[in-house]
Amino acid sequence: MPKITIQPLNRTIDAQEGATIMEAAWAHGLYWPTTCGGEGICTSCACAVEEGAENLDERGRSERKTLSAELGERVLRDGRLRLACQARVRGDVVVSKPGVRPARPSALSLD
Ligand code: FES
């Protein structure tokens, strides 16, 4: 089962293979910034892939379109920036996304 490590929260979660980063975070009770609710149109969920970029599905047409429209063509040349609501996990990754936090106090992990 792939693992996603989220910084600076410093939390590692399991993900179903093929789930998006955001789906995996939600499944573990985490809040992930979004304004479109995961529809792939806002870029609020964008995260930097620090390790394991090869373990994510390649950007699809809609992800490329949203990133280039909102942030400019140059972000497409840097493969590190991904939409967490679109990037599907196939293996271990480390991502950086400030603002990710437990959605509820009960989701706080002490491990
Ligand atoms: S949540 Fe809006 S683009 Fe991902």
C-alpha cells in the first residue's frame, strides 16, 4: 500500500493505490486546502512533490490545463507541482503542502 508523507505536518498516511493524494488525506481525517471541492479547477490544493514524483500518475489533460491557466505555462516544465485532487498515487511519495491539518481534533495522531 503506497505511503504519502505530508510536510510540514510531518504525517505519513497509507493510500489506496490509485487514490488521489487528497482522497487519501480525507480518508485519514485531514483537512486539505480546496476551494473547488476537488474538482480540479482552483489550484488551492496544489502541492510540491519532494520525493517519488515517478510514483504518481502523469498529469492528465485537465490538470495541465488548470495549472497552466492559473499559474502559467512554466509550472508545467517543473514536474514537482501537482494538484492533490488529481494526482493518483501508485507508490510512496513525499509532498509539501502548508495548511494541511487534522480536520477534527480526534484525527490528531500522536505517533
Ligand atoms: S481542489 Fe481545486 S484544483 Fe484541486
